Amino acid sequence: MREIDSIRLPAGLAPRPLWREMAAQAGRWLVDHDLAVRDAVVLLPFAELLPPCRQALAALGGWQPRVETLRTLVASLGPEVPAPQGAPTGDVAVDRWVADQWLRRIHAMRAWRQRDRLAYRQALADVVDAAHALMKGASRQAQTQRDAWWARAQGLLAAADAGVGSHEAALMRLVLPWAALAVAPAADRLAALRPSAWIVIEAGGPDPVVQRLVDEAAQGGVPVLVIQADPPASMAFEHMARVEGDVRLVVADSPEQEAWAAASEVIDAVNAGDAPVALIAHDRLLVRRVRALLERAGLRIADESGWTLSTTRAASHLMALLRAAQPASGPDAWLDALKSVASAVEAPHVDLLERRWRRQGGARVRKAEQLEAEARFGRADAEASRDPWRPNAEAPRPGDPADDPPDRRWWRACRASWQRFAEVGTRPLSQWLADLDALTDESLPPAVWHNDPAAAAVRSAMRLDSAGWPPEMADMLMDLEDFVAWVQEMLEQGSYIAPVGIETAQVVITPPARAMLRPFGAVVFPGTDEGRLGLAMPGPSLLADAAMRALGLDDRERRQERAALGFVQLLRHERLRLVRRRSEGKEPLGPSAWWLRLQGARRRADCPAWPELAARFVEREVPCQPQRPPAPGAARALPQAVSASAVETLRSCPYRFFALVVLGLSTSDELEADPGKRDYGTLLHEILQRFHDQRGQTDVPGDDRQHLRSVARQAASSAGLDGSAMLPFSAGLEAFVERYLHWLQEHEAAGWRYRQGEVDLKCPAPAPGAPGLSGRVDRIDEADGGRIRVLDYKTGHLQGLKARVRQPLEDTQLAFYAAQWISRHGVPAALSAAYLALDDRDAIVEVEHREVDASAKALIEGLAQDWQRMAHGMPLLALGAAATCDHCDARGLCRRDHWDHPRPTDGVQAP
């Protein structure tokens, strides 16, 4: 047995001289002990240290020792022994699904999975984390002591959960025997190696597996040298606080300023010739913003931390395709997938489909697709919704698909491909992957799925381009929901690192633990406030700290110690910039406790405090350029006809009319939004039209109440408002039926009869210079003597409707409808108009627009005058009236919030 020699490197050495010192110490030790240099093995803590270590040793000349990390050394011995079926492998992806298979055999777990799938998946992740922690703990034990360690773990966990019936305790009772099935750690094979010497470089704390390896080697007589680059853990801050480097803390006011300050420090370091600069990826969200700023400045960046695979373009296209294939998907998911698979030729098809679907509404589109599929397979109901491609037709009927427009045929082909993929309910993972491979090759463009390096990483994560998964994994049965969840987990766990060479990079983004001892010219570390730096690292949630400490695992204190050693190692760099912010929203933030410990240690060592400076930005005076309200002209682009809403828009704000009517701009409504007030109003319109159109026919119930209820349910089903979406409407249906029929009885007693509903009225210009009038009237009733009454259904507040007609010339809608009727049919014997308030809880109320024929005449005259003025080039000014602007979709176009605020007084005013 030999003693283990140990050397501690000075705290003040920068990375480059530190490697020279390490090489000198190792070479001197090998010579002093007369050891064969070429047969010695140098073990490093992580792979990024291999190049500087090899360069330093090569500078000595002569034979070189073998320089490895524990992982590369194990890999050089050949493939690992495969895990037995059902045992944990150490691969998170495989082990989660292996654990899922045996947990499902337990009735309580199977019931939990069915009851709360999300909670079950989290528990599954916790099980795998705990198993891997136990496997790591076992790997730290000597082979002869491993069985005793597992027995001790069994006793500790049994004592810890005695009398406790929690889920955590129950899961740990399952985890321990499963983790014990794991094969012997791969590092055990290193015991057979007989190098001339082991030289271990310690940084960021000792590796327990390496410690066990060299202890066993020393017991066997192999010389061992441990070169400690860490200061003593208990005095780490005190030792490193004496380093006289260029260290500063830069303080910014906000997250955006912090990103700018960090980017500025990186650029300054590059300009000073200190490349490569390490940008520490501690707060990933913040570093993404810093990276965007650096790319804008044209710097070459290598990102060692990479991106989660799920954030890449290839992964988003893949998940869009899988979500669209699920039976419960709807128009939103379909559109996402169609935009992913569309080529340049097919892109116009997506635009047409989206416009049609948004006009129709998500629920109606889903219902129409369902009914069409049923019709083509001979299972259509007699009552069906309108097809979105045939807006005035009844239920879709089987026909020749060649008669459909190109966009519709393309959509059918895509949907059929997705349905073929999803049609078999349960299948093995290997079959799912084969089907997915076929689906992606058929659907996704080559630029997305084959010519993108990130796509290759996605395929590799799911092993689509390799030999596949182990047999026990490949044979696991999954349904579509499980498979989609599995793919999402693969993408969340995998990472993608862009192929940018470290050698040519000016900036290297790296985690804190991978920045130690590397010869960077400077280090910039953003996110060093008390809310981010120095917090406890989370461990396996199923293992208590006391149990981890007793089993020799890294408990909370040990994890904190390792993180602190990694942080203080950054002080070796000649230029270190820490960046923090003063606040997070309204919550103030102070410096990290680690920074405060360093400053306190410097004071005790009689060293000057490292400076804390406010972030500085280059200030530039920009001359004030007041923004005036826009005043475009539309003389050559005025529409030939307008609707009531267009006239209302012109009266409220001419610029709004220009944006929404002349330019035809509009917002995109949500397809899959929950039914709201607008959907409720649309449904009532359709119910009342169906009720009155069918009323009195021989094949409908004679009782109005029964008929109206039946029509309401049919209309709701046709609109796709089935199940839970129907509940808000169903709750008030009975009360609405009673209110409406009571009003109808009084209305008909006054002599009025339903004439027609949802009437499209289009008429030419009602006056010289005016546009044509086009619009849909909700309802027209008639009475003896040629009397006509125009009714418009409303579900808004009754008081708002009354205020609307209080000044008849200010009410546009009913006056517009009256003008349409007069222009189309002439002046009737008596014309009246009213809003029919359907939402009042007490009764259906008519809100009449008095003397509507006079209002119609004034509207036509004013519209003709304004149309002529606009045709002669009068600008369409943005008026900036608060009541209109508060809910205006064009507010961002007119830039009202940036105006130099006297209000305009010239231009087109309200007619």
C-alpha cells in the first residue's frame, strides 16, 4: 500500500500559469518517483480542460502521459455491459418509461395515473431522479462494501418512513429495490487498469468515484498524486479573496439594463483583446437576451450550454404535426401543423383555409369536419352544420373530392395522412417511431427535417437514425397520448449545441461549473444578485437531506459547497465582471451572499474592496420629433359599397375607417377560444331565424315552447357548442324561451307578423356621389296596411341601447338598415325600427329608433357629402377621441399615444 501524495496549487495563479505549474509539478513528481511517463494517467474533472492540460504537458517535451476524464477513460474500454431487462440504465429517457411499465402493474399507481396524469408524470420523474441518486451513491462504494451499503440504505429509508403514509414514502419503498437491480458501475472496470501512476486534478470539489478509484489503486501499490486546484473548502472565500485581479460588480436598474450592461462588458473585453470571453450561463433567460445583443454586434459565439431541443424549429414543427394528429385537436392545432408542412406553393392554401376558418369559428369548423367525415363513411346525422366551404349549404354529403378547390384537396390529403398515423390505438414504441419517420418524411419539408443540424439532433434524441432503443424499451406499448408525451419529454431532456468552433469563437457561453481553470481572457457573469446566485441547488425530492448525508450522497450543504468552489475559481481569471440588477419588478434585490462574503474576507485581509459600479450607457441626444396625427388620402381606393359597421367606423374616426375598411386590415380572432358573448349572440340569431322559418310547418312541433327548445339544442350542436361549452347557454335557455314567447305573443297581438330573417340587402348608391349600401338585417316584420318594422337583435346592456337612440341622428345602425330598405323597396306606408334587447333578465325589450325614416334620409345625405369630399382628396384624419380609441384595433397604426397633442380640427369629420 502506498501513500497518496497531494499538492495544492496557489490561489493567485491565473488559468494559463496554473496549467504550466500543474504540468511542472506533475512532471517533477513522475521524475522523482522514477515512473514511466507514457504509462501514467492524468484524470481531469471535465472534458473542456483536456486541451489546456495537454498543451501544458506537451510544452515540457518528451513522452506524454495519457490525459482523460473519468467518462472518456471508461468509454475507451469498450461498450458498457447492458442493463438487465427492467433494471435502471442511467438514461433518463429509458428509465422513465421502464419505471412507468412496472408502476402501472401496481393497482394504486394505475388508478393514480388515470385520475391525475400530470401528477403521476411528476412522480415518475421523481422516482427516476431518486433511483439515479442511489445508483450514484452505490458507485462511490468499494465493490466489496456495496451490498452492505444497499442494506444500510434499506434500513435508513425504512426508519425514515416508519408510520408515514405519504406518497413520497410509498414511492421510495418502490425505488430502492429497483435501483438495486442496476448493473455494476462502468467505473468498476477501471480497477483492472494498471498505469504507472494516477495523477488527479481536483477542481470544484473532489469526485467521490475518482477518490474510490485512486484509494483502491494506492492500496494495490500504484502511485497516486492529487493536484488540488481548489482552496480549502472551509476557507475558500478567504483564500480567493486575496487574489489581486480586475474584479468588478456592475449594477443595473432592470433586467433589460442588466442584459445591456453584460453585453457591453463582453464587447469591451473583446475590443481590449481579451478574447475568448466566457459568458456564464447561470440565468438562461437573461443570457439569451445578452446573446441576441452580441449577435447584433456581429461577434462569433459558441454556446456550450446549448438550447433545449424543444425550442428548436425542427422540434416545434414535429410537435405541431403530432398535436394535429390527435383526435381531440381542432383548427388551431391544424393551422399550426399546416404552416409547418406547407411549401412555398402550398402557403397560399394555408392563408385561404385560415381566413375561412376564422370567419366560421373554431367550433363550427370542428363540427363541419366531423360531419363531413361521418358523411363520407355513411354515418351522417340528418341535422348537420354548415360546411365552411359551402356557407349556405346543409350537411356535407359524399361527393367527388375533385370538385373541391385546391386548398380543400390539399387539406384533405394532409388530414388523411394524420389520421392514418393515429388510427391504430396502441402499438409498440418501435412501430410508433417507424410510423413517425414515415409521417415526417412525407409531411415536413427537407429544409426543416433533413437539411437542418438541429433536426439531426432531434432525430438522434429519438434514435430515428440509429439502431433504436433496447428491446425492452422498443416493445413497450403506448397509445397516441403516451407517445406524444414521450416525444415531448425527449425534446425537453435533449439539448442542441450549434456547430460553432470554440477555437474561432470570440465569446463562449458556458455554465459556471464548466468555466473553471479554462484560459479565458475575461469572464462576464450576469445574474449575480441575491435571488439567483448562491441559492441552494435542488436535489432528489424523494430523498431527505439526512438520509442523503448518511448514505454519502451530496446533500444540500455539499451541493452548496461545490457550487461555491466553482464560483470562487472564477476569481483566477485576470478580468472578471459580475453583473446584477437592483430590482425584480417592484421587489428590490441586493447583491449575492457570496459577493458579500468575498468583500468581507477582503476587509479582514486588509485588501481594498472590489468596486461596485453603476452600469454606464452611452447617452445620445436625439432631437425631439413630435408625432402628428396621420391624415392619409383614399380618393382612389374608396370601396364601391359600405356596411352599417363601416359607416359607424367612418363617423367615429376617419382614420379608423381608412385602416379597417379602405385597407381591409383586421385582427385575427382566436379559433379555439371558449364561447363568449359574441358566440352567444350569434347562436341566438340562428335560433330565432330557424324558429321563425320553421314555425307552422307540418313536420315541427305545434307547441312553440317545445319547438323553440328543440331548435335551440339543434343550433347549439350545429355550432359545435356541445358538452361543457353548452353549459352557460343551457343554464339560461328555459328563462329565455319564456321571455321570448311572452314578448312574441304581445308583438303578434299588436298585428305584427314575421316576414323574413337574416336578410342580405344590397342596393346601389341611394344618392348621387354616395356609395352602395350592403348589409344583413336581422329581422323584418310586417303588418296590415303595408307597415314594415326592422328589428336588430342585441345581447348588450339595455341602458346602452336606450342611450344609443336617445339622439336619433347619432344612431347609425338602424338608420342604415332603414336606408337600405327604402333604397331597395321604396318608402313604405309606415317604417319603424327598433333594437330587440334579448339579454334583459326581466323581459324582452324593444328600444325604438323614432322617426327612423328621417334619420335614414339625413344619413344618406351626410354620407354622400363625405364620400364626395374624400373622392376629391380630403384627408382621413385620426381624431383621437378617447371613447373610440380605448377599444380601437387601429390604435397602434395611428400612433395616438405618441402624438404631440393638440387635436386636429381640419379634415373629414363625422357625417
